Amino acid sequence: MSDIDLHTHTTASDGTFSPAELIDYAVSKGLSSIAITDHDTIAGIDEAMDRASFYEKQGINIEVIPGIEFSTSMYNKDIHIVGLFIDYKGDYFQGRLNHFAASRTRRNIEMCRRLTEHGMPITYEELVAEFPLSSISRANVAALLLKKGYVKSIKEAFERFIGDHAPCYVPRKKLSPYRAIEIIRKAGGYPIFAHPMLTALSQSTMETLISTMTAFGLRGIEGVYSTYSQSDERQVRTWAAKYNLCISGGSDFHGKIKPDIDLGTGRGNLYICKDILNKIKDDYASMRSDDKSFSIKKILFTDLDATLLRSDKTISNYTLKVLSDWVDAGHYVVLCSGRDLNSVNLVAKELGLKEKNLYTIGYNGGHIYDYCNQKTLYKIGLPDEDFKCMVKAARDNGLYIHTYSDTHIIAPSNTPELQYYKRVIKTPALYSEDITAAISQPCKCLIIDDDHNKLEKFAKEMAPYAKEHNISMMFSNPKYLEVIPSVSGKGSAVKKLCELLDIPGLMSVAAGDEENDLSMLEAADIAIAMSNGIDKLKRIATTISEDDAENDGLAKTLVGLI
């Protein structure tokens, strides 16, 4: 008979026992302690606590530990992080969960829309009505499809419609395990790496992951688990000893969804002794005594226009203060823009953060600059052959195009397009009828036209050439078509600067509003889409700002991350 179970699920996520039923079952099996660790939700904890109180009044004591299991992603694998002893009613934790719930809701609404388009009418309201206590997942969607007769099995629903890469699948950017650990720690909880042997990572990658998570604040690892072999358990205990992690244990009980896994005993040979929990509690007490203001150092990559800057291209005093608090806490700021580097550096000057962990990136990732030390860290440009081809094609289509040197805009003449561009861009211009003769291997070209459809037509016509020659074309706004090397891009710059800095224990944060910010948000651990941003960004974001750029949306989001 097991004494405890530190990994269980209820109907609040994807289990089949209600929280009260789970406590009833735990009492019937003689468990003394049980952790409620539903996926990405704490909706079942109060009911479980109330049921435990009912038994306590009858002289039957069962400890209910408030917890959660965060679904995170790293190395293209699902990495699950369990948090125990969560202050689940605290404002901080409630605020984080509200953000995640909003992201899930947007994703589920879009999935319902796509299913309806594919001839299977289903609404988000139906899902909520069918699973009123659940954190809606694809498993719930599949169950409703089956109930409505659209598919013959759950397996078919995933394989044909909502599985990865299926036509109605809606991808979402998951939390990184590092962010989950930080959230758990800041919510007064104890973070544990759940069922590591199920992640199917190589030995070296697993070592890197555990080492990094430990540096980020991981305290425990699940070493006793329903499906482990003896060799699995030995391996986890080896990692625990090497990285000074506490062993945890749980059945991962789901009820009828996993009929071979029973509460507390797994497949019949699981035993989780009370000593496991006692050691966790001792370590938890030690951790909490030194954990008053836990925070992981972060590096912020922020777009400028309509993200950091208001429409008049200014930065509010509130945003300036938040960024100052950000760097004072040891975090980094990187201004990452499609603008030329001179223009980005002018914004950097306005921040007043010199000598305080400030970097700039221009040309959508083509030029990385150490602003504090006034030196280039990395630069890449378009090959001259491709530069000339794109300029000629633009002109043949009656489109204005210019490029940049380290100090100037290089334009054919002082055209209306250039005058429009320089309304807000202060970089001086040099004129050359043949801009390809004035500079070699520029970081970026910019094509400008009032007619967005004309720009889209050009991008479509040039797509085969661009693909063959590793050129990327993207819109930074409806009138601006950017042309850069494919190896450039904001996402590449995120990875490159983190590599160049080689600072361990650093979490990346990215914020943007437009198409050229997409790769940047995809590359970061925390992806902030502005509320005024395009839908593509919002679909892959981990957070959407509550306010727009005019009303300090970015700064208000960053406050919770400092």
C-alpha cells in the first residue's frame, strides 16, 4: 500500500474522477497525502480541499497538496513540470493562469472555426458546455467530435483533423520549462521535473536540460513513476544525486483514460513512501527561507514601432521607468528593429540606459551592436548578385527601393516615398541613381508603395528566386516590404546574440506587433504579442498585452516578469 501520491489528475483537466471523487478514492485506499496536479489549471483544488475537510471532521486525515502540471516544450519535446505547494490563490499565480487561459481560448476558438470549415460544425461554446470544469484541450475537442458522430474514434480525430500537422491543428507556443519553474517558484511552489524518462531525449541532451533547469531553480525530479522500469528508476536517481535534486513520486493517475494506472500503486508495483514527501518538505522549507524575491535573469528583444514606441515615436515616462527597473534587476534590453542601425541607436539613446546591459539590432537581424561598448558584434548582408537582381526587379515593376550604409540611407533620389519614410526616420540620405554601385552587400533593402496589393504581387512573383537564393521578404507594415538574407531575420538575431553573450541562466523574452517580428517571437522563451498586433503573432504568443502600444502595453506586461 502506497502512503502518498504526488501526481494525479481530475476532471478539471483530463482525468475522469471529479476532485471530490478522487479524494474519496484516496481515502478508500488509505493514502495519507495526495497532490492535485491537473494540467495547466488549479480549478479542482478547492473542491478537493473541501472534501478533505469533510473527512477531517470525521477523524480521517488526508493531506491535499495544491499543485499543477505545466505543459512546456524544449528541443521539440514535451517537458512537464509539476509544481507542489502552490499559493494558488495568490494574485501573481492567478494572473499568470489567466494569461494562459486566454491563449488556450483563442487557440480553441480557431480550431473550432477550422473544423467547421471542414464540414464538422462545432463551437467553442459547445466545448465549454460539454466539459464545464475542464481546461479545454485537443482531447476534449476529439471527444466532442466523436460524440457528434464526425469521427469513429479519438484516434481518427487526431490522425485526420487535429493532430500535429493535420488540417485543423492550430499550433501554439508553449511555455519553456524555465519559465514554468520561475512561475512556480514565484508562486511559492516547489518545481519538479515530471516523468523525465518519457521525454525520449538523448543522454547528452537530457543532461544539458537537467543542468540548465537546475540552474534556473529546479528542485526535484520524478524518480518513482508508474511506467518506470528498475533501470529507469536507477537512471533518475543518478541524475538526482548528480544535480542535488529531491526524488518525487506519483502515479500520474487519470482514471478511465489510463485504466491500467491506479491511484498510488500505478500498475500494481508502485510504492511512494512518506519519506519522499518528508524530504521534499525539508528541502522546500530550506528553499523558501532564501526565496523571497526569486527571479531568473532575462534578455528582452523588443520591436520599436507600435511595440515600444507610441504612434508619435515617443516613449512614455512609465515605460522608461519600467525599463530602468528591468535593467536594475540585472536583465538585458535589446532593441530589435527593421530600421537601420543608426535609427535604432537614436532610440537607444532616448532610453538613457547606457552602461546598463543595452544592445541594438538593425535591419531585421542583419547587424547586432553592443551599444554600451559602441562596437559591432555581428553583421551579414545580401550578396551583390542578389542585391542587383532585387533592385532591378523592383524598378521593372515601378516600385521604389532603397538600401543602407553604416551611416546613411542610400536612395535613388529624394522621392515622395523617401520623404514619407523620413517622417520618423532621422538617418540622413545619400543619393545615387544606381544604388547598387554605391554600396556592396547591404544588410537590407526596403521597397515602399502605398498599394499593398502591388507589393504583395511583387513578393509573390519574386518568391521562387528568393527561395532559390535564400532571401526573405516580409512586411514590417502594409507599405514596407523588407528584403534581407534568409540567414538574417529577428529570430536568428535572438539566437545569435544569446550565443555571443554566452551568459548561462538567461531567459529570452520577445515582443512585437508585425509580420517581421514572427521569427523573433518563435525563437524566444516568452513571446509577447501586442494587443494591436497581427493575428499571426497572437496565435504563437505565450502572452498578449492587455493594452496597446499607445497605453504602455509592453511595460505593463514586463512588470510581471521583472
